[in-house]
Amino acid sequence: MTSLPGRSDQGGSTPERRVLVCAHCGIPADGAPPTTWTCSVENGIRQYFCDTCSRENLRAIEGRLDSAWW
């Protein structure tokens, strides 16, 4: 089996830790992935919203309006 250039066959790489950012206001999540944030899939893209943005736009979220309408 052949490897792509710059990669090894060992598979020993560690997964990158991504920082979640609120899709509405841009505030980053502190540390571990927050359990209180709202997750929404819009046009096939997963987006996360912080507590504050979720509370402020609760009616729009329940009405299934895309975040572009907020």
C-alpha cells in the first residue's frame, strides 16, 4: 500500500481539537464542547449558537427560520 506524500502508513496522528464558535455572535466556547449551546443544521451545514443568542432568538429557532432571518 502506498501513502500520500507527507503522510505515513502508521495512522498515529492525533485528531485536531476544534474550538466551537457561535455562528451568530462569534464568541468562542470555553474549553470542552458546551452542552448548553444550540446545534442547528442549515442547508446541510452544522452550526452552533451560544446560550445568549439561542435565548434571544428562541421564537425564530422554534419557528425553524434560518439564522439569516434573525
